[in-house]
Amino acid sequence: MAQMVSTRYGWQWRDYVQADAECDRYWQAQKAEKRSLIEATKKSPRVAAQGDKKTSEKIHINF
């Protein structure tokens, strides 16, 4: 196991590991929140009702 070395700032190795784990948890939560927001605001695809014309189809009227 790594020796507990104190740096000039007073941090020890376990402090770095703990800070890294907290940072990972923070960014995972941010990504999950963004993903859920995208899912919540996603529009459902518009489906034409049975028998209705889609707007992409051209209507020909014979005169």
C-alpha cells in the first residue's frame, strides 16, 4: 500500500482519492440530470392518423 505522504499543502494521498471520487460522483450526477432533462423534453414523433394525408404527399386536383 502507498505510504501516507503529506504534501506541502497538507494533503495526504487519501484526500486526493476522496476528492477524485467526489468529483466523479458530481459529474455522473450532472450527466444523469442532463440525460433525464433531454428525455423529458424529447418530442414524440408525429404519427399521421389513419386515412390522413401526410404533408409530404402532394395532392393533385384535376380540373
